[in-house]
Amino acid sequence: MVDTGYAEGSVDRWAGVLMSALHLAEQNRRVPFVPKVHYFHPENTREGFLEPGFAPVMLDSLKPEVISDFFWMFYCLGIRPINLEHMYWSEPDPRPRHSYSFVDRERGLLWIPRASRSKNKKPNVIALVGKAEEIIERRWQKRTEGGVISNRVFHVKGERIWQNSRFRAWDVARKALGRPDLIPYDLRRSFTRDADDADVHQRVTMKIQGHTKRQTSDGYNARNLDDVSRALLAVEEYRKHRQGETPKVVAMRGERL
């Protein structure tokens, strides 16, 4: 497969799926044995990010506006995409098993409850300030579309915006701006890097992003909201300061979406 153009990491993933199937077949005595497979184990950690001077250009070029707002929120908060895709104005009933979030506009908060299928299975609460607050207010004004009032924050005529629709819009924008190396998840990495450059304490960054390693906060800890607000505003101020600089384009290895 490598000879035909597939990346080594992709080959490893497909080989892993095949080996899982073979082991299951062996347990059910469908095959006599499972052969050994040697994986590539490539060093493929991405280092992609968007410079503060380039990110607004990229994000503002995304169409339609709701997708632009979706990725702007991703850039502002650095949370997992599933919490944006399933972001609601009020907690849905019944509660989804997958990870989701809902907005408390009166208090300016984003709640991420514990979900049975969430990655870290820990609840979180994030203050909506700066650009994120602006996006929330714009989406609130446009929550009615096509005669449908949707409980989803990001929607098209009441329906969720599927991943492939977001990726198509992203692909058009990145190619038009001459940055075909960028992938949406680089926005999350950009938040981590910019928070570090803005001297935000690592534990606060980890709380916002929902990381579990070295995480000292646990659950809905309201005492940390001031820290979160200051951290998000610090990142925003840092990015504004850097927007006037000429972005340095760093060549990255290609990666399939």
C-alpha cells in the first residue's frame, strides 16, 4: 500500500483493523492462527498551526457564515470539535450519550457535562468572553432559519452541520489561500501554543481544552472561572498583538483528512 501512495500511518491503522478481525476469528475458531505483522510506527506527530496574523484571514474566508463561526469558536476555545458540533442552547432531553455542550447565555458560560462516551468522561465549564461571546450572540440572533427554531447553536435549517460539510468548506478556503497543509485540528494546536506564548498557566489551558494529563481541576469547579476568563482574554489579546506581523509559512508534511 505504501508503494501506491498511502501514508505509513494509514497502513498501520488498516493493518490494526485487519489484525483485530483475525484475532476475533481465531477466538471463534474460524482461522487456525494469526500471522505476525510488523508495523511501520511512523513518527507522524503533527506540528501544524495557524499564525495569529493568518488565522483571521483563513477563518473569515470560510463560507457559509455558520461554518466560519463554527471554526472561529474552535479557534477561540480550543475545545474538542464534537462539543461544537453538538452545542445546544439548553440541555437536550434525553441527554446524548456522546459528548456535547450547552450554553448559559445569562451567565455567559458553556457547560460540557459528563457523557458516557466522552473522551475523558469529566465535566467542564468555560466562560464565554471576547470573540466567543460575540459569536454566541450572533448565533442566538440567527437561531431561527427557514422557519425552524433550532436548539443547536451551529445548524443549517435546524440540522447539524456534518463533518464532511465543514471539511469541504475548509478545503476550499485553505487551497484558495495557498495553505493546503492545514487541517481543522490545527486550530486546537494553535490555541495550546498561543496560550503558552500568552503565559497562561498550563493547568488552566488543560482545563479549557479538557485534557486529563496533569489536570488539577476536577468537575464543575466554579472557583476556576476567573482563571479561565483571564486565560481566554489573554490569548485573544496576544493574537491581536501578533496580527500585524507577517506570518512565517512553515512547510508541513502532507496529511490526509
